[in-house]
Amino acid sequence: MRLPSLLSLIGFIILIAATYCPMLSAFGLVTMNVYKMNQPFGLLLLLVGIIGILCTFFNQTKVTRFTAFMSLALVALLLLAAFLKVTTTFSFIPFKGINAFLTSKIKFKWGWYVLFVGPLLAVLGALFSKKKLIVPAKSPAATV
């Protein structure tokens, strides 16, 4: 296995493992991973990771490249959705001070770093992978 393919494979494995890492902590009592935040979106990330691993294993460079960029886009979309959800969670409270205090108690955890490292490695591996060079065999009549 070439180094870029190995890099993509490691990136997709990290993506799958990162979905189980803590992403948000609410009031220091509850930590949430991707599946607790949004289970269908977590399953979609898991499916993209598995497809990426299979395509890397079977040396399908175009599909691997597509799944790598798709995983990066999905993780960025998840971060945007989580940020918007956190900022609007307590917007029903009419007092801005209480709203800001409660919103400040929801913390982003270290799992986001791991979740971004996986797709970034997969994209780097997909960008550096080269297409196979097929050299046609010379026929015996051409050498004479």
C-alpha cells in the first residue's frame, strides 16, 4: 500500500473513531458525542468512513477522493450546526444576561480536533495519490 493510500486509510479510521469522542459538555454533567448530538448525522459520517476505507483498500482513487472531501464537508457542517445550536439553545429566555450565562456553560470538547484531523488526513492522502500509469506492452513485431 502506497503512503498516500495509507494516509487516507488512517484518516478514515480516525474519522470513525472520532465520532465516539466527547464533542460537547453541558454544564459539566453530560458529555455528548456525535451520536448523542444527532444520531442520523453520526451514522452518515460512519457510512462515509466505511465507504472511504473500502475504496482505499480496493484502490478506487476517484471514489476515495470524493469520500474524503465529503467527510470534510460533513464535519464542517456538523461544527456549524453545533455552534448554531449552542448559541440558540437558550434564546427563549427573555433576559440576555441569563441567556449568555447558560450558553457559556456549554463547552466544546477536544473531540472536535480529532474529528477534523481524520478528514484532513484523508484529503491529504487523496490529493497526493497518483493515477496508475498503464504502459502498453510492446509487441514482438515492433522490436524487429
